[in-house]
Amino acid sequence: MRKTSTRLLRLLSLLQTRSDWTGRALAERLGVSERTIRNDVTKLRELGYPVHAVPGVAGGYRLGSGAAMPPLLLDDEEAVAVAVSLRTAAGGSVTGIEETALRALTKLEQVLPARLRPRVGALHTFTVSADGRGPTVDGSVLAAIAAACRDRRRLRFDYRRHGGECDVREVEPYRLVHIGRRWYLLAWDVGRGDWRTFRVDRIEPRVPDGPRFTPRRLPEEDVVAYVSRGVDAVLFRHRARVTVHAPAHAIAGWMPAAVMVEAEDERTCVVYAGADTPHLLAAHIMMLAARLVPMGATFRVDEPPELVKALRDLSTLALDATAR
């Protein structure tokens, strides 16, 4: 009986790994006959698992979605990953799921094999999370926006701007983007006739949803990069665009967090930097120059004009220091 139960669990695990299995393939994986596979499938159905027969010459089986969620069979790495994810969700930026995540984590830890508990416990004990006092969003708001993106329905919502004033916006929603501890909505603003990025924690949806819309082409294939640049433009008063005659991989990852590097071709890239003052912005560019000097590469400042003056000020200061 124990051998049969173990085989049923292995069969269920295989059915969860991919959509379709032939009876012969399952029999070979489990080392039994196809008749045994048919009998085991019948037992799984009696236990409530929706195992469907796949028509066709080869035939086979598929695990469908049932009215109740069947137990998931996870390998060691999957179990650890789920435990860590649930712990992160319990203290994350989405409100309304903390208690649910903790309940699920408690259930998971109760059934974790003894060999995995030290790994999960060590991750929890020796991992320090950043202060969670940042803005949070309601999970139901995220779900409503995601549903509107999926169904291609317009959204109407009250939007609280940085100064505290509110206005009503009507948009065609396209993507939810998570950057840092904030959630953003990329949408086509119907009233403004242009693409806009909205902070989700400032959105209060109105019901019901609007009519369906015909999808537009996204403003950029890399949505995360597009939204990140828009966010940076708001966070920093001064922005720079610099063309660098060097490959992106030569400087990417070396620049500060406020700097974004995009490849134009194999030998050229564009650097976007932000800062609160022109001279701080110039300092970012000087760090770029320090990286380029050993490479013998050059760069050109495309914008803004005030950055040119700030760079000249720093250059003059450096020349005076060396003259003395």
C-alpha cells in the first residue's frame, strides 16, 4: 500500500511538470505498465484530482484545473523559494496580503522536511530587510488594474498628485511596473492624449470600468526602462543625456544608481544621469570620464546646457588645484 501511495505522488508530480503526457512516457518514468498507469489515474480521479484523457493517436493524460486546489508537490529548491517569497510578501509594499502570506508560510513550514528547515530558518534569521515605511498599495487596487489591463478596458480614477490636489483621470491601462518599493501604472491618458506613468499608491479607482479599447503600440519595447526614466525625471530636477563612444557593457554596472546606460550599437551607448543640482550632475559625468580615460574613449554632452557650465566650473577648479 505504501509503495502504491508513493507511486501516486510521483505520478501527480509528473503531471504537474508539463501539460501533456502519454501513457507510455509515464509508464517508462515510473517503471510500471501502461495498465498500472490507467489504474493509478483512476485512483487520482477518485481522490478529486481532475486528470483528463488527451485524445489522439498517441493518447495521454493532462492535469486540469479543478474546483479545489490540489496539494502542490515541490522539490527542495521550490519549497525554499516559496518560503522566502512568502516571508518577503508579509513585509512588502502590498497591503492586505500580510496576514494571508503569514498564514500560508506557517502552513508551509509545518510540512517542510526536517532537512530544509535549517535552510529556511537561516534565511529568516540572518536576512535584514530595508525599512518598510515606504508607500504601500492595496492588493485589491492592483488586482483591479491588472484585470483592466487584461480585459483592455478603460480606467477612471481619482489621482492624488504630489502637492496633495486630486483630479479625475481616464486612461487606457497597459502595464504595472514595480520599481524599488513603488508600483507604477503605464497608461495612455485619454485626456492628455499621451503616455503617462501613475503611482498606484495615489490611485483610487472609480467603478464601473469604462469601455473596451483597441490596444496601441507601447511607447518602448523595454517598459521598465521607459518607466524608470520617467520616474527619474520626476525625482531629479536636472537630467543629462550623454553619448559615449564605448560599448555599454564597459561602463554598465560601474556607474551610480542614478545613472542609466543604454546601448545604441556595439561601439556606442547613451548615458542618462539625474541630480538635484547641475554641479552634482557634473560630478556623475566626471565619474564617467574617470572610467573612460584608461579606455581612451570619449563622450559628448547632449543636454542640458547648464551641465556644460557646471563641467567647466569643475574643470577650472581641477586646473587651479594642479597649478598650485
